[in-house]
Amino acid sequence: MLVNISKTHILISFVFLLILSGAIYTYLENITIPFSFCQPCHENSEPVVDEVEKRVETKHCPHMGVGNLKMKAGLSYPQPSTMIGRTDVNSVTNWNAPLVWEGTFDPVVIDDIYRRMNPRVAVVVLAVGKYTRFLKGFLESGEKYFLVGLRVTYYIFTDNEQDVPNVTLSEGRKITILPVPSAKRWQDVVLSKMKWATVTIDKQIRNEADYLFMMDVDSVFHNRFGAESLSQMSAVLHRGYYKNINRDGFPYERRPESKAYIPAGEGDYYYTAAVWGGYLEDMYRLVKYCYEQSEEDAKNNIEAVWQEESHLNKYFLYNKPAKVLSPEYLWSDYDAPGSDIKLIRISQLVKDYAEVRPNGGH
Ligand code: UD2
């Protein structure tokens, strides 16, 4: 009798434990992850390349990777097709990364996936000298279109704190102002962006963000710039060169004396430095790389032809971005878009270079 009671107890306990673990599993599967825990994933990864032979080896972050693209059951959206899609443009690179255009993703699906992930996104912008005048348009339009529904902190580096406008931000979004010194040359401002970003990621941003975007302030958002732009490393095709069929026509740094040197006959695309983003730690390495490479150049009395943009292009040639964003992700009011640009998500403003820059000129 005693033996029988024990067996029954064991059986009941086993069934109970089975149900309990099932319930815990289901709960964990469905909760929204409030923070990403990506930093530890990168702790032991290699520092950025400074030699072209080396490659960046970043460990895959399990919280934001493909395995974590969870979508809620019952979401309503048109069935995706394997046969119908954009045919007027290429939507995949030759290293098999997505090349993102309007019509290559469904915002309903993307938003559900990323809002559940709930990442914290840092945006670094410089507004030095007269460039504070662009902050209002940038921030107000950003609140309408940039990663709506996600947590965003705009880190504004400025030498003129009192000129930072008071803009109403949505829930979960904020502005952090960081003082930087004024500069005499615009070239020094654009290069110092890399220095201030490196220092501030180390001191502060690392604890506050999962993704980081570097952006130029003299631009206005016009349409959705959503979570489809997020990846480990996303680079934007420069609107001026994306139709080039001869890579030797890209304005890469061609002087071997510069650290940004790319030899003739090499190159994939020409990327803009006005918008780029990715996982915080990957961005940290790249920002630091641009900073250190330009410092090396300075020691050798050379400045890359397009400053940080030249170093960025060298890096992306040998360390391919995980996503390439079409020029929809940075157009310019200087140019009329062709029929391949179905919508402009953000556009650089026309400006009087001579008037707005401390040392004038282009
Ligand atoms: C191009 C690139 C830019 C950068 C620059 C460097 C595009 C669309 N833009 O922009 O990313 O590579 O060339 O050669 O490809 N800034 C200030 N104060 C200044 C000067 C600059 O705050 O006095 C900041 C500001 O955030 C501005 C950014 O630096 O948006 C870039 O400077 P720019 O807009 O004068 O450079 P631009 O238009 O030639």
C-alpha cells in the first residue's frame, strides 16, 4: 500500500512539474525583452581592423539576431510572395545582405518584431556653430518619422547649448546635450564627430543604448525611417553615386599615403557618412576606427579627401555591412529623385555652405 501511494505521488509530481515548466517556457517566449543584453556578447570580440588583412570578428548577439525575430500570432498582413517584388532595383548585395528599398519589407511585420524587442537607440548628431539652426527641423521631423514607437535618445553635441530648441518628444524618447568646443574649420568639426562619439560611448552611451546611429543634423525626415533600417551594421548608399557602373568613379581616397586609401579597381558602393547605424558595440569599433585612422593621417600631414566618410568607405569595403540602405535613407534637396526612389525618408537641406560653415567653402 505504502509503495503504491509513493508511486502515485511521484506520478502527480512529475505531471505537475511538466505543466509548470511548460507554462514558464510559454511565458518566457512571449514576454517583451525590456533591455537588450548585447554588451556581454561583444566583450571578447576583436578590436577594429586597422590593417586590411584583418577582419572584424563580432560574436553574434542572440538577443537581436535572426533567431529572435518573434512576431505575435494572429497579426494581419498581406501574404509575402516569393515571385512578386521590386524588379527595377537590386534588393540583395553580392554578399547576400538585404538592400532595403520601399516595397522590400512590410512595416506591419517589422514593427511588431522590433517593438517586442524594444531596443534603446542612440542618435549622435553634432550641431556646432551655426548648425544649431537645423536642430528644430531635424528633431521635430524625427519625432514624426524616425523609429516611431521605439526608445530613442538624441545625443546633441554642441558649442551652443542655449540654442538647442525645446522640442516635444514622444514617450520613451529624450534629448541629452553634450558640450563640445567650437571649431575654426568645418573639416575639424566633421572629424571631431568621431572623437566625441568615441569618448561619449565609453563614458555614457554604452550603458544607455543597444543601437547607435550617426547622423548629420542638416536634414529633415519626410517619411517612415523605421526598424527595417536596424541591423548589426547598416550603411546608406550615397545618392550621388548609387547608379555608378564604374567603381573607379567613386570618390574614395586614392592617395596611398592616407589610411583611407582604396586602390583603383576595388570597391562595392559609395556610402554616405551622413547616416549610418548598427549595434552599439559594432558602431563603437567603427567610430573609433575612423577617429584613430584620421589621427594617424593627421600625424602624417594628410587629411582624407572626404574626411570620416573616406575612412568609413574603406572600412565597409573590407568589413561588409549587414544591411545596405537605399538612398531613400538619405536623399538631398539638391536633387530630384528618379522613379526608383518611391519615397524619400530623410533629405539633406540645401544650405549656403559659405555662410553656414566657420571657414566657408565646400
Ligand atoms: C558631407 C557628408 C557628411 C560628411 C562631410 C565631410 C553627405 C550627405 N554628407 O556633408 O556626412 O562626410 O561631407 O566631408 O554625404 N557640422 C557642424 N558644424 C559645422 C560643420 C559641420 O555641426 O560647422 C556637423 C553637422 O552635424 C553637419 C555635419 O557635421 O550636418 C556634416 O557637415 P556638412 O553638412 O557641412 O558636410 P556636407 O554637407 O559636405
